Amino acid sequence: MKRILLAALALAMLTSSGAQAQEATPYKEADGKSLVLQVFKPTGWKVGDKRPGFIFFHGGGWTGGTPTALYPQAKALAARGMVAISAQYRLAEKGKAPETSVKDARSAVRWVRSHATELGIDPTHLGAGGGSAGGHLASHCGMIQALDDPKDDKAISCRPDALVLFNPVYDNGPGGYGNERVGERFKEFSPFHNIGKESPPTLVFFGDRDKLVPIKTAEAFRDAQRAVGVKSELVVYPDQAHGFFNKEPYLGKTIAQMEGFLEGIGWLKKQPKLDPALRPIAEVPGLPRVLLIGDSISMGYTLPVRKLLDGKANVIHPPVNCSNSGFGVRELDKWLGEKPWDVIHVNFGLHDLKFVDEKGTMVAVEKGKQLLSLTEYEANLRALVTRLKATKAKLIWATTTAVPEGTTGRIAGSERAYNEIVKKVMTELQVPMNDLHTVVADQQPRNVHFTPAGYEALAQAVMRSLSKAL
């Protein structure tokens, strides 16, 4: 289930992607300190809007963690037009029942619902979610009538209208997570033991190697909800452990599926599909920024490159297929944005050499003309290098991969002439090259695209080239 992710998951990208920077809003005083909601509003937001809202609660075993952990999810929903919130709550003492954490979560939902008008939220479309212990808190709000703060106005419901739970520790009964902390009071704490027909529609994510909650528990939870008529979806990721959703590529995939779930219940408008390689990522502060510019071949190796450089660099692709070099000349400034880059890896070629009709649609070779001549291609490469060098980033130019026999709209082997232009220009302008044309990688039959193994081979070559520059 692939969905567009328009969210810019780093703060500097929020305005251009449809969301404003967050606002810190106190919602409760407890134990001598103010508890705060980080509120993310969409572009165009105004007081009195009736937008769907969503509250996230972070994980950390009820004893650790911070609201920043769920910022990527909140920003993504804000960029789709929702008001999204990441909530602070009191942490429990180690070994103690998380009673104050639960009370604060319930208070947060009530506060948001009671302030819906000023927040621009439809109080009948207020969801909640969270990771691990945060998923427990969200589901507790939605499924249990217990552990309210005595100061809360209980006439205001703390029940969310939808739940999105990322490996939630929602079974706190005997043998379940945290049972040693809650003991015989587990029914006050455990959503698993309070499933009823009033439970909100629920989406749950788990990895099948989660050691805190067995998959059989997640399946039983889903089945029990369905048995009482509650919409319940369980998405299981193979070979993934607890907390898998915090890192790419699973961060983006689970956000996309969350958005798809909210589309399915009518909270978000459906949007066209977007390749996972093109969506923004949650950048890790302090890591080098790498930009991969290119067509669908580069899109195919972006995710494996990102995985190979996990923890070493933020690997980003522009939010489009970069197509031909002429398109690159026109759009490059948009792709570069305002933040500096450390390394930029570029390729253009397969779209330049394709044959198109008078409308620009790719056609059989005998029915069209080549999009860009070698002369035009060379001029564009020179213009692109001039602009890219002005960024002060380290620049790497990749040669174009092979056009095999039987490919529609292109002449087999025609990439060689274009690669000669690349070698000429890059040698003259002293730009290092990554010769992807020579990489032995499996291509699809009669197709310029590659098999998964082929893209992995290209990713290895790109990773080696980038590593030298980082």
C-alpha cells in the first residue's frame, strides 16, 4: 500500500511541504511542572477549522523517551492537512505501574478535544497513536474506562476516534509486557483485556521478531476486535524486531500505510501513488547530506543506498523522476533547496536518448525523434555542472546504464555515445565519475530497468563512490 508522502520530515522542509513549524502548547500542570503538546499545523490552517486531528505518544517503556520520537509521523500528517500533535507525559519510576503516564495521556486527549475550535480540529475526528509504551497509552485512552486524573472533566471523552499503533505493548495481563509492574490491577491497564464494540478503528504494526509482544498476541487482538465489529488491521513486517518503524525504509513505509488507513476511513483525501524513493525522510542531525539526482534507475537504487549508508549519511532523492538533462536544468534549483549538501551524485541520459512524438510521449524509434541530441546533451551537462559546483558540494557524475536489445523507444547501445559526452565534459571540468555503465547488474528482459538484485549491485557501486567522497 504505497501512498504519497508530502510531509517534509525535517523542520527546515516543513513550509515547502505543506506544514508549519510546531508550536509548544501547555496542557497540564503536574508534579510542579508544565506538560506540553507539540502542535503541528498544516499550511493554510486557521482557528475554527474542522480538520482531523491526531495525537502521538512516544515509547520508552513508560520510563524513557521523548516526544521528538514521533515528530516524523506528526509532520507527515500535518503536511497532508491534519493537525498533528506529539504529547509529553510524566514518566513512571522504573518497576512502578505507569499510572501517571496513563492519566496524562487521557488528560491530553481531553484537553485537545475541549480546545478543538482554537486548534482547528474536528472533535469527532480526533485520533491517537504511539510506539510501544506510547501505543499502550493511546489504546488505553480508546478502550478502557479507568485511571482518569481526578482533576479532569470526565464529561469530555478521552476516547480517540481512530488508533494507529506501532508495536504497542497492549497486553499487560499475566505473562504480558509490564505485568510485573501492574500485578492484579492489569485489567485497569491492559487494552488487550478490554476489547469491546466501542473500540475505535485500529491499525497496528509489528515486526515478526518482536521479543516484547508475540505476533500471536497481535493476531488475537485483531481477531477479537473484528469479532465485535471493530475495523482492525494488522501489518506484520518480516524479520523485524521491536522499534523497527523508527528507521528507514520502515519509517516511510509505515507512515505511508498510516496515511492509507486514514484515507480508508475518510479522514484524508486519496492521492496518487508516489514511489517510496521519492518521499522526504526524517534526517538525522549531524550526518552528511547526500543528494541522488537521476531518473527511475536512480530511484531504484536510492532505498538500498540509504540502507547501506544508514547512520553515515542522510540520503535523499528529489521528489520526482528527474528525467532528462533539460528538465534538470529547469528544475535543479528546486531540488537543491536552501540547505547545503555534502555530496551530490548525478545521472542523466536514458531520457535524453529516448524517442518521442510531437507531444513528448515516448514512441517506437521509427515513429519519433530523439529527445535531445548529443550537442544539446553536452550543453545541458555543462550548465548543470556549473550550477552544481556553485553549491560547494562534492560532485559525482554517473554514466548511463545500458540500453539492451528489444527496448521500446530507445536504440540498443545508444547510451555509449552519450557516455562519451559525459567522459569528455567531466574530464574537462574535473568532476569525478562513477561508471555505472560497467557495473554487472541484472536487467529485466528488453527493458532499461533492473531486477531487485540488479539495483542492489548498482547501489553497492553508488555507495562505494559516495563513501570515498564523504
